[in-house]
Amino acid sequence: MLAETWRVKIVIDDDVIIEHQFVRTLKAVKCPLCELDVKREKIFHEDKWFITLRTENLKGHRERIMIVYKEHEHSIPRKLYERGLDIVSKISRNVFSYTPKAVIMDSTFATINDHWHLVVTDLDPTSEDFDQILATQWVTVVDNTAEEAANRVYSSGAV
Ligand SMILES: [Zn+2]
């Protein structure tokens, strides 16, 4: 994408010419998160800093979404991180309402770990990446049973 290339001719003994092409990377080349084709993806939310969308590869899950920072940055300021986490947690409550629990995974060990993003997935044991989900640190659990449990306690009269 944003790479600078230039050719240099090195002349040796008047007739031997070596041509060499230098490439200097200015920004991540071929970063899939910089090159997201947003027209093709299902977008759940977008603001000035983040975009939340369904992942291209669902890896056998009914839903698998991610929130991506719009700039190619490995880490983001704490306040923005909290904002992103808040956005994706709220969206996940709706998107994953079909299942009791979804997890927001830490991207430290992700394939694309030089561009800030968080993936949210359900816990379908038949999915392609189930072992990997269990081996990954979770930022938090989106627990759709919590509200239900709270309502049960309330309606049974317990304080
Ligand atoms: Zn990127």
C-alpha cells in the first residue's frame, strides 16, 4: 500500500550494470485490517476511532465480530481502549443474544497483532478455533445469563 520503491543502477567496470530495487515501508503493507473492504462486511457500528464488524472468516461460529481501531497502531491510549471495549460489549449483547456467553479475546497473540483490534466469539465447541479460544486470554466475558439471573432473584423475592 504505502511503500516507497526506487531503482538504483550500480555500474561496475563500465559494462556490468546491476539494477536493484529498494523498498521502504512507510506503513504496514498488506495489513488486512488497513485494507478492510467495508462495503463487503456487515458493519455494526462506526465512529471516529473504531469500526465494529463481522469477521470475514467466521471459523465455524454463528457470529464472530471484531472492533478495529481505524489507524494502524499496535496499542491505543487507555481512554480509547475503554471506549472501544464499552462499544463492543454493548454490541455483543445483541449479536450474541442467541448464546449464554461470548468472550472478548485479547489480541496479543493474534495473527494480526500490530494493528489494534479485539475479536468477540461465542463458545461453540465444534468451531474451528475452539482450542485456540481456550488458550487465549480473555479481556472479558459477555454474559447474557447475568441479567436473567438477576431477574430470577428479584422475582423470587430474595434481596
Ligand atoms: Zn493495519
